[in-house]
Amino acid sequence: MLSRDELRRHLIQTRIAGDVATSRENNLDHYSSLANRDPHYMLGLTFEQPWSYRDVLDLMAKAAGVVADPGHRRGQDTIDPDLTIDAIDAMAERVAAVLSRPAPRVLFATGHPTGLLAVHLPLARFAVERGATLLTPAEGWTYAGSGFGRPRRVRYLQDVAMLDDRGGFVHTHDPAPMRHMLDELDEADGGLPDLVVADHGWAGAAGEAGVPTVAFADSNDPGLFLGEAEGKIDVVVPLDDNVLPRYYAPLTERLVTLVSRAL
């Protein structure tokens, strides 16, 4: 496992954190849309606080390390690598607490298979090795969601849920699949999961349902950070969610190693 300083350098070099690819314009547009309660950016969550545009920006500066100056409206934006590492460490503690229970039931899902699947798969394998049951509800469930013209279905790869479109895993913010999955589990004898590890709408819907949830989120996905601030999501790791999959390996190694040490 890399030292903290080595991992920080890696995150900056690969642009998982530091100067990230997500532009300032894109970030601010999403913060404004969330403040206006656009459902696409709420990621399945509801909020008790009013969360104005400035409130969202202030929170994202604190939780993810984007530039705090509201006058900075164009060009480069940032994620603080130390916040990324701190959140990975906090996530490891939360995952370890669940895996230390007898026969824990865990659900993994990703809306960013081209990037974050590389993080989910090793953690899912480790959870199984430590006695967890990985839940796979609603496999094959098909629905016609908003924003796409043809039905998509829930499909699993090594027990990690994703959306499938004609044989290809696709990017999605949609909370509907997770809602359906949790409804199916809630009606079954086993009940809801002990933990959901997810991102995008998969994480938002789980947190909204009151299921213990840890998540990954980019700087242009503020909804999950608001969910964390309001106590609906346990931990959110700020990071660029779509760099080359192999770049996530040192971060994933730290996460799995720390979980292992805590057990």
C-alpha cells in the first residue's frame, strides 16, 4: 500500500484529484441545477434544508475541495486529494464495521462502469472473502427510464449491479433501479441490506430509503454530498469518477487494506 504522501501524488498525477478534468463551468451549472431542485441532479434524494446555490458551492468547497471563490466561474476546478484520502479512510472504517457482523448483506452498484467499476469489483470480492453475502435483486428487471429511448435492464457483473443497454453497461444517474431493487428486497424474507456501496442515483436512492450507504462522487455530483451533510449517506469520497480504470488501483488497495486491518 502506498503511503499517504505517495497516494496524494498519485491522485494528483492521474487527476483523480487535484486539477481535475471536470470544468468549473460544468460544476457551477450542476450546483445551480441542484439548488433549483432539478431531479436529475438530486440523484434520488430529498433535502430538508433549502440549499441555495451559494450553500451548495460552500459545501462543495468544504467536502470536495472545489475552488471556494464564487467569482471563479470559468476554467480549472479542483478536488482536494487530502479530502479524498480522508474519505477513503472513513469509508474503510464504515465497511469494516459492517463486515465485522455475522453474515452481513451488502449491495454493490455503479452508474459509472467505465471508471468506478474498477473500485467496486475488488472491494466486492474482498467482502465475499470475509463472509458477506452480496445481494443481487431485480436481475434482469427492465424499465424505460427518462432520458433514453429504449428499455434498459439491471444486470450484474461479479455481483456489482449496473444498467445494461443491448449488451453494454451504461452511465446513469437514475435512482429508479435502486428503488426497485430495495422494494424487492424489502418484500423478501431477508429485508434491506446492511450496507450499500454505490455512486450516482444508486447511492442516492439507497440513502433516501434509510439504508446505510457509502458512496463515490465527482465534483459535479453535489447531490450525494448534500445527502452526506443531511445524514442520509454515511461517507462520500470525492474523486474524478471517469479516469482510466487502472489509475484507481492504489486508491482501491488502500481501501481494501484498511478494511482488512480493521477486522
